[in-house]
Amino acid sequence: GWAGEAAREQVLEIYRTNGRTEEFLSEGRVLAEMLFKNGLLNRARQLLKSLVNLAPLDVRFRKLFSLTLIGLGEEQAALWELKELARLLEKQGG
């Protein structure tokens, strides 16, 4: 429920401000998926933007970010995210 999400957001903020990147990413993934499933797309979008910035090559973050953007009616931004992911993965592989 909402209280659980709010508590998780507080924990995430503690991780972020203390530079605990690994914990932020793993806990952030769980919260982002919860927010997305519960239709809290604006909050999911905000969190996923931070997660994508920290882990640009993480396919799951980018995919969920793109789906969130589509859910918010931002198809062009979603398409850009997917193209950017493809570009980064190509660059990494090459």
C-alpha cells in the first residue's frame, strides 16, 4: 500500500544521500516496479530517471522507464530512451 511505498522512498533517499549506490539501485528497482504496477507513473518516472542516470546500461531500468513514459503519453521520449539504450549497448559491445 501507500505507506509501504512512502517508507521505501524514505529509505531510498537515505541510500542516495549517503552514496550507497548498489542499495539505491536494487531497492530502487523494487520501488519503481511497485509504483508502475500501482499506476503511480509520475513517481515511477522520477525514480526511473535517477536509476537510468546511475545505471545507463541497465536494460530493465530503461525498458520500465520507456513503458512509464508511454503510459504518460510521452511516446517520443520513450522511443528516444530505447534508441539511446541500443546505441550505448552497441558502443559497449564494439
